[in-house]
Amino acid sequence: MTMTGLDVFDRAVHKANDWLKDLMFELNTEDRHRAYLALRATLHALRDRLMPQEAVDLGAQLPMLIRGFYYEGWTPSGKPVKERRKEEFLAHIRQQFRSEDIDAETIARAVFKLLAHRISQGEVRDITGMLPKELADLWPHPPKRP
């Protein structure tokens, strides 16, 4: 039985759920909404720190539903943002959880681990090569820098 009555939508929901399940495992949570917030907040923080073309390249590798909320509210002008420090990046993630007490670094590392397994290694290299070292170091096995 289909969920939506349209195969392409059912596959999109299934793929997004697979990503959320993997992230829930990494975050050691059963809370699907919390995993969604973690993915959304981290993707937005990352997207805004990439050059627009690199942000688009990353978006092209995301599943349809995740790509939708990745682009939500995005304005490519003025990107990447000037904030380039790790603490500023993590503050953006914390802000999305409002009053919840969270470990933003654990969330960022879990999302980056998910991305490292789900997108091409070439894209991971492009992204981490563009980020300041302290942000690239949040990714699993960050590339060596000269």
C-alpha cells in the first residue's frame, strides 16, 4: 500500500525516513522530531557558510524532501556569511532548538557523519576544503591541510 498514492513521493518519504533513522542512531535518540531539527539546523548552518555554487552542489545530492527544507529560507546573496568560527556555527544550531539543552557539537558531528556516508566523497572534500579548519575538523576524518 502506498502512503501518498504517488510512487515518487512515497520513495521521497522513505529516503528521508532512512536518513532520519540513521541520524537518530548517531544521536542515540528515538525522537524523530529532534533528529529532524538537528538535520535542518546543521544543514542551514553549513549551507550559509558555503559559496552559493557549492551550496547548490550539496543540495543536488540530498534526497528530495531533505533538499526542500535545506533550501527553505535560503537567499544566496551575501553568502557565505562572515561568521566562520566554530562557536558561531554551533550557536546557530543551538538557536534552532530554542530552550532545549543540547550539545550542538555532538549534533554537528552526527550530521556531518551522516553526510559523509550519504554524499559523494568528492563533495565532502569540496565542502571541507572550503570551511575554516575548526569547522572542517567536525567532519569525520577531516582532510589534512598544508
